[in-house]
Amino acid sequence: MKTIICLVLSVICSTAAWAQKDTWRRATDTELGALLPARAPVEKEHIETEMRTASGIVDRHGHYIAGVILITAGYSAEGKYSHYLVVQAPIKIGGVALKPGEYVFGYTHKSDSLAVHFNVAATGALVGTTEARLLPPHTVVESLHIWPPADKPLFQIGRFGIPYELGEE
């Protein structure tokens, strides 16, 4: 009897986890264009974004996690940040917990990885740092790709990737 109860509970728990992953899908270009700014507010500046690099996911409630590359040439953010990120649902990216808000991130190259630092967009305050690992060979290189959790929960930055976990809403 205990075995049957344990089996039923494990099926319920795994189904609930799968259902959460299934509620997220890739955001369309139109949705990303409406969500992400043409000039992102970063500290005391408004930095242009490269909308053709935008990527994101959206859940059935209309909450987005989306990012875009910043065009930082000539701004004080040059060399500090490379991407702007809008988070409307809790997420943990490589161990860095982000609450709903606006963030920027940048990275430094290591031998076979990237040290990625996440900062609050408005203030530049560091939230946390994580490591992006080199993806397997023959992976399509994309400037930024946020994969839906049902496909593979991964933030892809070029040839590197950071796994993520969605938080509870």
C-alpha cells in the first residue's frame, strides 16, 4: 500500500513540474518588440538596443523573460554590460536568483567559459555572478537565445550556455 501511495505521489509531482514547463513558449518578434525598449534605461543613460537579437519566453499569464543586446559604444556601460533583460517572473539563472525587474548583464571570457555578471539596470548594483559553459560542437551560435523550459531551460550567449530554473509565481 505504501508503495502505491508513493508511486501516485511521484506521478502527481512529476506531472505538476512538467505542466509548469509546458506553460512557457517562445515569444514572437511582435511581442518582443512591444516589450523591449528601443533605448534601454541603464543607470543614468538610455542605451540603444539591437532588436534583431531579441529573444524571450512568455507564460500563459503573459509574463515575459526576455533580453536583447545593448549597443554600448560611446556609453559609460561600454565593456561593463552587453545585454538588457526584462524579468516578469522569478527565475534562477545559473544560481543567480532574479526577481521581477529590469537587469543588465555582461561577461568576461575565461579559457573555456564566460564569467557572467547580472546587475540591476537602474542602479548597476551587482545581483550575482555565474558561469556560462561552452556548448557542444555544432550548436548553432546565436547572440542571445532564451530557450523555453520544455525544449531546454538554457540562456544561450554565443557558443556558451547557462541553465536556468523558473521560480514559483
